Amino acid sequence: MTQSLLELRNVTMQFGGVVAVNDFSMHVDEGEIVALIGPNGAGKTTAFNCITGVYEPTNGEILYRGHTVVVSHPHGKMKKNYAGHNAELYMDRKIIHPTPDEVTKLGIARTFQNIRLFKSMTVYDNVLTAMHLRARQNVFSSVFRLSYKEERRMREDTDRLLKEQDLYKYKDEKATSLPYGKQRRLEIARALATEPELLLLDEPAAGMNPQETKELSSFIREIKDKYNLTVFMIEHHMDLVMGISDRIYVLDFGSPIAEGTPEEIQSNERVIKAYLGESDEI
Amino acid sequence: MDKAKKRKLALTWTCIAALYLVILILELTMRPTSILFTVLKKGAIYSLVAVSMNLLNGFTGLFSLGQAGFMLIGAYTYAILTMPSEVKTSQSVYKYYQCFITFDTGVFIGLLAAGLMAALFAFLIGLPVLRLKSDYLAIATLGFAEIVRAVFQWDVLGPVTNGANLLRSYIDLTRVTIPFTDIPFPPTLFVFIAAGVCILLIVLLINSSYGRAFKAIRDDETAAEAMGINLFRHKELSFVISSFFAGISGALLAMFQYTVQAQQFKSMMTYEILLIVVIGGIGSISGSCIASFLYITLSEWWLRGLDMGTFLGINAPGLFRSGFRKLVFSIIIMIIVLFFSRGIMGDKELSFTRIKAFFQRKGKNRKEVKA
């Protein structure tokens, strides 16, 4: 069996008494498009935030290319209040919790559910800023312009990326003045500037009209092939999810309830129940 | 496109060179005790510290109020280092203590050391404090500045800081000479060059990759972190650099004043600087400079009459007496905050195109009124 690019093992996230994600295990293989779906409040974004280092999971392990990136077990106050499963599995492991920037450095880039662009900057600067991660200059060489070659390369890369994403004509406009669909695109372009291998998209089609959603689906395929990406996304639009995903995971009330190809998911009874509710006796 | 940019840059540099030339000519022709020079010198020093505060508050989005503390550290470091060793041992300054430091350095090393010492303190204080956000950070840094002021007056540190007594006889502005000669350096020009170089460095920083990272943190911390910008490292960097330049401006202030006493670096001073930053526009370097000259000119020169009995030819010693200037000043500030809350420049920079556009718009308005 080939090694997975990203693997979650027994990831549990508990806030106070609420178990937002419970014992969630999954994997994303290289070159796949995997979707995570579930009703509102099912814990999808929480799972995302655990992967990207925003939250420290209460329990569980996350591996990237077979290396442990995050590992945690209930500690502190949670030791007593833990309500999830498998508390003993990682008890003897040392807690590892990277900051989001370290996760990005590994090659995992993300976008946000509610677009988070750098508001005061132009389209061009938004992308250029994201190149800072891979820049090798230190503060002295950048102040005294000793690394002007790298700076020039960064600017050329930004130009190229913007042209490829069809955003070049907006380059000097303020990021927030773009139409909504373009802002999404810019956010993805900015994520691409960090040179990721795995792209995490948090509801990329949120707030888009049907036309824009349609474009998005071909756009995701396009960038996946062009930049050799693996895509893991959260999405509500079933047309989009069913159209492009290789595999789908379903969360409901924090627990995984199904996994499989779009066809399997479509006919899965538990999924239908979770989405449509159980029918009462008539 | 690129050519136009180059031309603009050349024009900017020409203007700056012209400004320095004018200052040199003024210094060679005018009385050195003229109030104009006081205003220019103090204005330049405050420009530097305001710009350094703007780097933190305006560009990195860290609301810090420790500027006076770092200026104090810079001023003391400079004064202690550049005081000639025979003065230190002769008990003319250190009356009650045996001075602990027995060597002395030149102006350049003194200034650099002032900056580095402030930066070192900033680094140490930043480790715990920069994990705080917004108001809490402001309170913590303000507290730090007050603690520094108290500690520098502490008896036990007397052999270094001379306790609560003042320091003098170090190399002040009148004693600076042109390197390798005995010719005195024109003092205003010296301050302008020192502050100018520092501000230039800050501008270069802001327009570099790191400056963009700072702005990203200001705009959206979560997104900046997700784009791989280490929040703590970059905040610490900005804090240390800002304090470095605050330290240098403190040293320049010490040179300007001939004496240094910890007592004067009160939190009031930080508020003054914050005021300059707000008036100039948070996030605008040129705004900070303009506002600082404006502020100093008003408080040191144009509004002075309000305290002295006569203002604009009106002689009313009953009304215009000590303290009235502060009142008028407060009203001006309230007007600015109420009606020009974005400051003079907003977050834009001064440029020729902007000046031209400003006058064209004015002309247009006038024409419309006529029609």
C-alpha cells in the first residue's frame, strides 16, 4: 500500500463539554481530491483547524508523508473531563503541536470559509506577501536590498501566478474591491504562492452563484493538474462535491458516519438520514 | 512605466538633497540660537521616534506604549558611554557615586550602542509581553516604561546611572565634530542626517518582504499565520527594530538637551508621540514626519505666546498665562480627532502626484463655485 499524504488517526477535539470532532480517522492519498461533508455544525471546520495547527486536538495523531506532525492526548483539565474515545492510545506520546505557519511550511496551504484576504493590500501584494514563507533573505539582506535578485524572482513569480489565475488585470486594485468570485480565486492564488503540495479548501463555493460554482469545479481540477496538488476540501454544494471528488468522508455531530466514492455516499442510508432527518411513523 | 518610476525616485531624492542643503545654508548664515533651529532639531528627533512607533502601531498592528521607556534607555546609554572618562572620575557629575564605567566612546558608537541597548531590552520584554493582544499589550508596555523610569533612578544603580541626578558633560550636539577634523558639525544638519538615515532604513524595511509580512499581520493575523508567517517571530522583530530606533532617538534627544534625567521620560512623552502618529495618520511615514514638525512648531514656537502674555499681538496677561497653551492645544487635538480622524495623510504617503492631484482638485472646486 502506498503511503498516504495526509493521515488523521483518532483525532478528537473537545471544547469544554462539547466533543466537536470525535475519533475521526481518515487519509488523503497523493493526487486525490477528497471532500469532507456533513450538516452544519458537524465539525468539519474544526477538523480542518486541527490539521492546520489552529487548534491543538484533544486526542489523536496527524501524519504528513508518514511523519507525525501533530500528536496529543487529554492533558490538564481535559484529563478528567474527556468524553471522547481512545484516550489511552496516545497517553505515552510527547505532545507535538505545531503553529499554523509551521504546518504551511510543510506544504499544506489553506483557504478560509469567510474569505480572509489582507484587506489593505492590493491583489498583487496579497500574493507577493505569501511568497515570504519560501524567501531565504534575512532582515538585514532584505533591508539593504542585498537579496534584490530573490526579490525580483518573487515579483516575477507573482506576475506569473496572477497571469495564470487570470487576475493580472486586477493587480493594482485593492483586494477587497474585487467581486466575490474573484476574491475566492485570489485567496486560492495566495495559497498557491506558498508552494503547497496539499491544498485545503474550506467551503470554496460558499456564497457563489451556480455559474461561479460550475467554473470553480473546473478551476479546482485545473490547478490540481497544473501544480501537482492534492486537494482536500469541505463543501456544501453537492453538485460540486459529487462532480469532482474521488472520495468523500461524511461527518455528523462530530463523528464519521460514512466514507466512499460519490456513488457509495449517494446511496448510503446513514448519510441520507443525517441530511434529511429520520422519517417519523406516519 | 519603469522609467516614470525612476524619474519620480530621482525627483524625491533631489528634493531631499535640496532640503538638506537649505538646512546647511541656514545654519551657516543664521544665528545658532534662533528658535527655528530648536524646532527643526526637536522636530527631526520626534519624527524618528514617531516613525519608529508607527512601524509598530501602524504597520504591524501592535498597540505599544513603551516608546518613552526605550528612549530613556537610549538616552542613558548614550550619555554614560560618551561622557569623557576624566569627567566620570572627577566627581563633577557623579557626586555621590563612584562611576562604574571608566571608558568612553565616540558619538557614532554611542548612538549605535543606545539603539542596541534599547533593542536588547525590547527583546527581553517582548518574550512575555508580545503574547498579549491589543489593549493588554498597551498596558504591559506602558507599565514597562514606568518601571524602567523608576529603576533608572534607583540608588543601587547609582554607580551606573547616577541615581536620580542628572547626567551632563557628555558629547552633546555642540561638541560633535566632523570626523577626523576639529571642525564642529552643524548641529541641526547632524540631527537631520542621523534621523534621516534611520527613517530611510525603516522605509526600506517597510517596503521589503519583511515589511509586507508585518502588514499582513496587521491586516489579518489568522490569514498571515496560515500563509506561513510566524506571528511571534515577526512581532518580536518589529518590536525590537522599533525600539532600536526609539533608543537612537532617545540618544539624539539627550544630545539636543545637554542634560539627561530619567524624570523627564514620563508616559506623557509616549502620549505626545502617539498623538503625533495619530495626527499624521496611522500607517504613513511621511504623515508622521509632517505631524511631528507641525506639533513641535506649534508647541515650542507659534503657540508659545499663549503662555507668555501676548499672542498674535493681543496683550492679555490675565488670560494668556502659564498653562493656557495646553488648553488651546487640547482643543486643537479634539478638533483633529473629531473631524480628521484619519490624520493628515491617512495611510497614504506624500508624493508629487498626490500634491498635484490635491491642488488640481482645489482648483476644480473653485471653478465649480464660480460657475
